[in-house]
Amino acid sequence: MVNILIRDLHIPAYRILQQDILHCHWHSFFDGSYWVCGNFPYNISTQIVFGILENRDIVEGMVGMFQKEVAIRIVSTPGRREYGIQSVMVHFYYESFYLFELDPNEFDPPPKVHSAVIKLVKRPRPLFDFEYQKMLRIVKLAFNQRRKKLSNALSSLGLEKDEKISELWHLRAENLSGKDFFYIYTKVEEKGLALPDMNYLDG
């Protein structure tokens, strides 16, 4: 693709940074903030979204093509089966828009999956004030056993049950709003509870 950009579209080579997006320094691209746009490799698209979240201080927004199921997952809302870790974390920082779908026949050669384009626009400020990695661990823990009630999925936290926690403990992670997750976060912070180290990203 780089050769095509240089040879056919006459893009100066010095304007092209050919790097692995999973192993590069996002702050080195430009002096200020920027948008991320692309037809992302589907096998690493989830990791790219988390890269955007981790670099949210400089990424103003994104327009990207994803496998349809992944796109739906990113923009999903509470109560839908696609709602997961990405849905929750993206919602804290970005407004999301499901733009359009593409049939396999739009590509040459046609892939075996349908595609969709979505847009993320950074909010003027995050919905809540929290430490990113701590919130991510809580959300991951909740979705690790997504078919179980939170009373099972988050039992290891040892939270004291006030009226709100007791209400949430009867729900599954996919039914919790960002506000609900923030409430759990505040209770974890108040008690100084330890969080498990979790390395997986899907949910």
C-alpha cells in the first residue's frame, strides 16, 4: 500500500510513516491532537480501539471500518448482548455513531464477513472522573463471567452491600450503564480494595 501511495498517488515518501500501530509511539506522529482513520485489519481492530482509549489525550476522534460484529459491539448500549468492555470504556470518553454497512461484494476479493464503518467523537470531558486502568479492571472483571450475575462475577471484590450495590448484584454486566460501573468504582476506591490483574480485552 505504501508503494501505491508513493507511485500512483504521488504522496511524498517523507509524509508516510510505515509503522506497526500496535508497537509505535502515538504521541510521535504530530505535535498536537489528531483523528485516526482507516480500514483496520480486522484481527487487531479491538487492540486499535484500546490504543485510541489509551491515547485519548491526543486522539480527537476516529472513523474506521470494522467487521460488522465488532462495530456493533463498540457502539452498543446496555441491555444488548453485544454490549461489552469496549462499549463501556468507549462510552466514557467518546460519542459513537454507526454510519453504514458494506456488503462483501463491495470488496475485491470479497471477504467472508460483512463490514461496517463507525465514528467516534471525543466528549468535551469524560462522563466521570476515574483512573482509567482501575475502571478497566472492574469492567473486565464484570464481563469475565458475563452470563452470571454480578454477585458472582464481582464477588472477589468484597464490596459492602448498600442499597445500590444490592440492586446491581442481581444484574448481569450487560445490563449496567456507565453510571452503574462508576458507582462500583467509587465504592472500590472508598474501601481501597485490591483489584485483580487482568490481561484479556474481549468481553
